[in-house]
Amino acid sequence: MADSDGSQTPAGTSPAQPAAYAQDLSRSLGLRENMFITLSSITPASSVFIIMPSAISGLGGAAALAFAPAAVAGMLMALC
């Protein structure tokens, strides 16, 4: 059946109703996928504990001043 604009619609459906979406992706996560998603969320937090001691040993007391803008930037990114 042809519409007024020349497009074809399947028989039994009207142009006012959108066709149902056929889901192609599986909505399941296995052990491997769960492990990777957990590591990707833990890595940013653990990197703070790895980077901070070397920054403190290199910058001394100025490390707090260096981490303050980074903390503000991190909070702004978290709000996104």
C-alpha cells in the first residue's frame, strides 16, 4: 500500500502507528562482561591512590594545590 508521499507501509499497519522495533541485541552480561565493567568503574578511583603518593613525594605540600583543581574538574565531569 502506497502512502501519499510514495512510501510503502506493510499491510495491516497504519501510517499513524510506528512499526514495532525488533530487538537484535541480547540483554545479558556474562562473567567476563561483568568483570570488565567492574574494572572500568574501579580503575579511576584506584588511580588516585597510585598517583597521589608520587605527586606528594614530588610536589610536597603543593600537591594539595595541584589536586584541588583536579577535584573540581572531576566533580564537574561527574555532573555531566
